[in-house]
Amino acid sequence: MKKACRVLITFISLFLFFLGTTYARPASSAIHWGFKKGENGKPAEAGKTLDDLLEKYGAVYKGDPNKKDIYLTFDNGYENGFTAKILDVLKKEQVPAAFFITGHYLEREPGLVKRMAKEGHIIGNHSWFHPDLTKVSDERLKNELERVRTETEKLTGQKQMAYLRPPRGIFSERTLDIAKQQGYTHVFWSLAFMDWRIDQQKGWKYSYDSIMKQIHPGAILLLHTVSRDNAEALEKVIKDLKKQGYQFKNLNELMMDNTLKERMLY
């Protein structure tokens, strides 16, 4: 009888342990970031629930709304012939940017990746195979990120990769948690528009107007380098925003500002 009781107690203890472990894991439900249009110099808000979740894991989608700072970011899934021109404009205007690259881009465009690093731009992680990260295992997710990091280091000598943009903006609390454990900050955006369809380019003014109508202090811009419209509009966008008093900063400066704010709070 005593033996049976001990077995039962052991079984119940194990059941409660695994039950607790299951519920302790961060949620795996997929969240699609997408984009909402801001207006009147203000960003569209994500809402308290999302804001709280992102803050918990140190993720960002905008900077200080009281500072006329802009953070320019590009997603590089594949090359369409316009990245060199974009880099030329950034160099001419002395503007920093972050380029989020995939494994495909690394393998196909090593020269452009080297140039990004050489000219002082941040190279971020966009995963190796560009999967929906919420649908892959923990181990696969870690491998997706680590492969981009190690191959980028081999190619450029860049020893640290601190920023992640999930493919298609799809994420979950689980992916936020794993990425943070691997040393990554998720970087989303507060300003974006449909610019990635290479068969639906509408001319430079479409890109220019889409940016200028939504611009706001602290904006994190998401642009795709495959867009001809973006490449042709970028120089005028930069010049005109500078005239409005905006400064272009890199993501490291944004994170430094956030760290200083946290210290001031405590």
C-alpha cells in the first residue's frame, strides 16, 4: 500500500511538473506585425498589449516621439539591381542604415554585404531560409539565426550581430524569448508601405509620398532594396527630411537612448 502511494505521489508530482513547465513556456501564437499608416507627424500605435509584450523582451518599433530622429532600415531577401545605388546615396549623404539579410543574400551577394560593413552600416539578421519563425522548432530557429551570424562574420569580420527582423514581420512570444536568449533585439517598424512587389512599381514619387506623408519623430523606416521606386526616391527623401530638421541615426544609438531612459527611471 505504501509503495502504491509513493508511486501515485511520484506520478502526480511529475504530472504537475510537466504541466507547470508547459504553461511556463512563452506563448507560440503567431502575431503579424504588418503596418498601419501614421499621420499628422505621429506613428500608428501598436496598442498597450503589444507595447507591453515588446517591452518585456526589449523589442522596438519606434524611437523617441519627441526627437526628430529617423532610423533607416532595409530588408534584403534577394538582389534586384538597386542596392549599390542605395549604398551610393547613403554614402553621399552620410546617412547610416541597417540592412537585414538572409542566407540567400549572403551567398549570392558577398560583395554588397562586404560593402555594407565597410561603409559602416549595421548588418542585421533576417534568418537563413526566410521561414515563418513561429512554425519552426526552437532548435531550427536558433540555427537559422546562428548560420547568418557566423557566415556574416566569416565574410566581413563583423563579430557581433545584435538585431533581428523576423521574416514577413511574423513573430510570437516564444520567438521573442528565444531570440533574446541568443542576444538579439527584434526590430520592427513604424513606417512602411507596399514597396516589395517588383511587378507593381509605381515611380519614385509613390515611394517619396508614402514616406513623407507618414514621417514622424522617432520613425523606424522599413524599405526593401528590391524596389526601383525606393532607389530613385531615396536621395530626395533624405535631403528633404534633413531640411525639415530630421537627423538620421543608427540602431545602436536608439538602443543607447533606450538604455539611458531606463537608468533615469531607476
